[in-house]
Amino acid sequence: MDQAQLLSDGATFPVNNPMTGQRKYDCASASVNDYSLAIENAHKAYQSWSKTGPTARRMIFLKAPDILESYLHQDAGEIMSQEISAPDYWVKINIHSTAGTLREVAGLATQIRGEVIPTDRPGTTAFMERQPVGVVFGIAPWNAPVNLTARAVACPLICGNTVVLKPSEFSPKSQHLVVRALTAAGLPPGCLNFLPTSPERASQVTEFAVKHPKVLRINFTGSDRVGRIIGSWAAECVKQCILELGGKAPVIVFDDANIDEAVGAVVFGALSYSGQICMSTERVLLHRSISEKFKAKLLAKVATVKTGNHLENPDVSLSGLFTPASARRVIDLVKSAVHGGAKLLTGDLEITGLNKTIVRPHVLEGVKRHMDIAKQESFGPVMIISEFETDEEAVALANVSDVFSTDIVRALNIARQIQAGAFHINGPTVYVEATLPQGRTGGSSGYGWFGGMPGVEAFTERQIVTLATSKLRYAF
């Protein structure tokens, strides 16, 4: 938005460094009036952007990735380190993965196609075309701020929509990197409207945007609690949503698995960015015959993972969680399980760091299904180990998304029994590529798809057009 149009009341909110607790800056806090203006701007920009040719749109999305990657040599590392305690590897993953997403989305510009439909009526030709929907309202989270912001806006934009984006209050500058790159690449004014807002105003502005008559599609990535609220608001207006919500991703390790490879994948899937990823491995289901061997190797591998303050030691793999409250919640879940009879295989049940956000890896076994940690996404460096005897028991234990086996036919048979948006064989649960659509199948994990042709389908509407080329005859 035009800077002169921002801040109808001048309100701000503080953005703090989660590692130190210190205030880094005050961020503009958009009001309902600001959102109203942004939606009107987006609607106005849609009139021309939706008519912009695919090559012009594609060129913007091919320029933006190079600009975004140049930020690695400028301020991206500092911004993400200060806002979300991102270690160096997480900064690089975010930027490079997002650049890949933008390049892949650029290729979709000429893939938005319709079809000719046969008709029985003489002299009639029928087409099915795909049209952009209009203004899209997106909400993207803090944990992969660059990547998930691009996912929220890129496919809608390449399809000819315009976007109003609400970033997380924890990471406005990190998420604004995407806006900077697209703007520098030539995205016209009004096509992407970026409106951070304070926690106190978040519910009000979100409900306003979801229910606004000129907002015709919503996408949200975040907790299942908030997703249910947004989904209910959208249902009142009969609007479509794409919701990526919670996860409790498990893996199955069969008796014929390569244990060393499985251990490496499980540790990476569970502990990347301290487990603060919706695809993080939280449950490890082991065939009883290899359980003891696997656990020994797993604990040895976990012991080698460096944990600490990334501001003091850039080589750490696990730094602080995004808030002290999140760290307390993770440890409380683990303590509750231990008090209820679960066995702690590794972990100190402590929270350290200047702002009490650093949590070391914790591995549990003997967790019962009624325990909170068995049902709730921990969003921390926690793994739960359990055992099974038969393939049927493994499927019954969890709606899995990952399996390790050298018997590919067996693994594929398991995959076909599972209701899940993704199923990985001999690889970690944390696996995303620009070419891979991402979606959920309902319930607490959400529904709808981002990316690829499923993303095009999500952010366009089918329209039937018929053309009568000869005089029609009617019954009356």
C-alpha cells in the first residue's frame, strides 16, 4: 500500500527478540479501517492485474527470486535471527526454498487452461475456462516466514488475483522480505497489500477481512484452534478456504528398514528448527524386533545435536523456541507425561537461555493415548516412541505420513491405507519442494491444497461459456 495511506490511527506494537526478550522495533498496527482500504485497493488493482498477460506476470516472478536471494548478503540473516531465533541453516533454507517456489510458480502462468466440452445441442460449442477469483485474504505464520508468506501469495497472484496479507506479529520484517522482492521485481501497486497488526487487533481485523464481501478466497496456515474459527467465519459467508493447520506427524520403521538411514531421517525430521514445523516428526513407531537397536542409535544421534544460543554460537542446530510461553508449554507436556507414567529416555526437563526459550531434545516412551502429549502438537524438540508387531497394528496406531522399509511394495501397500496429504517412504516427514503441492485431508490438519496445479485449482474458478452458432429452436 502507499505509505501515505497507512496507519489510520498511528498505532504500533513491539516486536521482540525471542532469544533475549529485548524489544527490537515498533511495528505499525493496521486497523479495521486500514484493512478496509487495503481490500478496496486490492479490488481496484484486480481489474487490471487479472487482465495482465501470462508472460508479463511470469517475468515478475522470475526476477523476484534473484532479488530475494541477494538479501542473504544483505539483511535477511540478521532479520530472521532477531525475529524468530533462526539459525543460519534455517535462514538459508527459507530463502533458497522460497526462490525455488517463486520460479516454479512463474511456470504456472501459462498452465492455467480450460477445455472444450462436447455438447448434444446442434450448433453449440461449450468451453470450460479458469478465471481468477478476485481478492484473496492470506494469513502466514512466523515459523518459516519467508517460505510460507510466498506460498500464501504467489499462486494467487500468478493466477491473476490480488492479495491482502496478514503476517504474524512475531515476524513482520522477515515476511516483508517477500513483499520487498516482488515489489522490486515490478509487481504493480495494490496487487499485494501487507498489513501487520497487533495481537489485540488480530481477531477483529481477521474477522472483518474474512467476511468482507470483496474477499472471495481465504488461505490460512497456523493452529487448528484459529483455523476452526476462520473456517466458521468463512462458512457464514459460504466462502472457500485453504487451511493448513496442526500436525502430529508419525513415522513407521519396519523390521527390514536400514536403521542408520532411518535414524538420520527421524532426527532431522523431529529436530529441524527445534521441531517448530507442522510436518515435524513427533511419533516414532518401531517394529518390536528392531526397537532396542533403533533407540540406542537414536539416542546416540540426538546426543550429537548442538543446542544453544545461536547469537553466541552460530554452529548450533537447535536454538530458542519462538516465545518463553511456547517453551514452558513444551516442558509442561513432557512433565505431565512423565508424571503419568511415561519414561523419559533423554532430556533434562529444563528451560535455559537469556529469555528462557531454549529447550533440549526430549525423547519419551510409554506414552498413553489419553495423555495430552499424545494428542497435541508439541511444536518443540520432542519425540514419542512406541512399538508394534504387525502392519495392521502400525496402521491402527497412527494415520502415518512416513515409513521406512526396504520392501517398497509393502510400504506402498501401507501408503494406500492411509488418509494423509503426503506419505514419504525412506525419507523424513519434513520434506518440501517447489514442485510438490502441499495439502491436507480434513479434520485438525486442515483441508485444501497449495502449490502446483492443485494450487491453481484452489485460486481460480471454473466458468462454463457456451456459444450458439446457429438459430436455436424452443418448445414454446
